[in-house]
Amino acid sequence: MAKVVNLNADMGECFGAFKIGDDDALLDIIGSASIACGFHAGDARTMQHVVMRAKEKGVSIGCHPGFNDLWGFGRRRIDMGNRDLEYMVAYQIGALQGMAAYAGLKVTHLKPHGSLNNMAAEDIEIALAIGRAMKTIDRSIIYVALAGSEMEAAAIKLELPLAREGFCDRLYDDDGNLTSRKIAGAVLHDPEEIKSRVVHMVLNEEIVSRNGKHLKRKLDSLCLHGDEPSAVVAARAVRQGLEAAGVRCVTLPEMKLG
């Protein structure tokens, strides 16, 4: 049976007059869009534009919540109580659901952004707080979680739909977490290198750390960062590489998750 995988991209990260990324071009390539909800980036008009274009392209949509950190683009760690964090995530889910209503679409997944994602990958209590917000609002929302992380464990514990995520354009540490952006080369830009790594990840069900360690991982969804200048070229190369290898790319709701 041919392998099936989802391609997702973080997007909707423009803010007012400031444009970040090429969302329209990415929507021609990916299967699912993770849309910023106004805290780390994004605003009402940007969200509404992305959901309308996603509908045109048959792309499923998800919430991409982050810390309230416009200056740091959500990539600075913020310590806060888990109950406050839960409400912060719930607030952002509701914001995207409001914009999705204009397109008649359902918010079908959630994937934390930046430092919130990194912290939840390492801390089960943070991961559970995110999951409780999802479960309270709509227990059918798919928890997109770094494969092998505490987010994966939280989704299983809370009995939420789970999509195990790999990253196309990021290096990994030996423990399976993402390499800090403070380390040179942590973000990849060469489309051929990215394509080669992703095809290996999917066909062999493993990730390879920056130190050469092989870690077995089942991957349902693969992420590209829409704010990177190389995002569109890399996304196109990844999709072409996967399809050439016999892998079919679909939306997250089309995945048989387990």
C-alpha cells in the first residue's frame, strides 16, 4: 500500500501593513494550513484571507496558537500558569473558528507555535493544558504534536486525535527535540537538502539528528515554516520528491490517524 502523508505550513503570520511569507503560493502546494491567531502574529483580516483561500484550494485549516509576543514572534519563552496557558489557547481557537465561519470551514487541527511548541514538547503539564483547551472546545480537533514528545503523550492521555509531526526545514537534537534556533544551521534553506531529508524520514520512518543519531518515528504530518523566504521553493521540492517516491499527500482530515 502506498504511503500517505500530510504537508502542513505555519502561515497567516502577516500583521497589519507588515507582510510575512507567501501564503497564497503555499496554499497551492500543501494540504493543511496552521494559521496564526493574533498573539504571536496574524490579525483578523489575515486570518479571514487565509481561510477563504484555503477553501478555494481544498486545504484544511488549523489553529496555530502562540504566546502573546509580537516583538519576539512567539519565539521567546514565557513562564505562565498552566490554567492561564489553557485559556490563552482556547481564546485563539475561538478567534480562528470565528474567521473560519466566513468560509464555512471547520477548524480541524491545532499545532502550537514557536516557544509554546518547544516547551510543550518537553513539559507534559504544558502539553496537557493545550490539550484541555482543545478538548473543551471541540474534542475532534487533531493535536499536531512533535513525534515522540510530551505533546504526543498528552494527546494519548486525553484521548484526542493525534497527528505525529516531523519538520522539513529544521535540525533535530539527539533526544528528538528541535535544535535551538540560536545554533547556526538549525534552520535549513536548501530545497534539495530538505527534499532528501524528508523523503528519507517518510520512507524509513525515522529522523536523523544533527549528530547522526537515527530515531524511529512514525510521521503523519510534515511542517514547513511559512515565514522563511525559502518556504515556497522548499515546499514544492518536498512535494515533488514525495510524489516521485510514491507517497501521496493529503489533508489532515483525510489521514487515518491512530
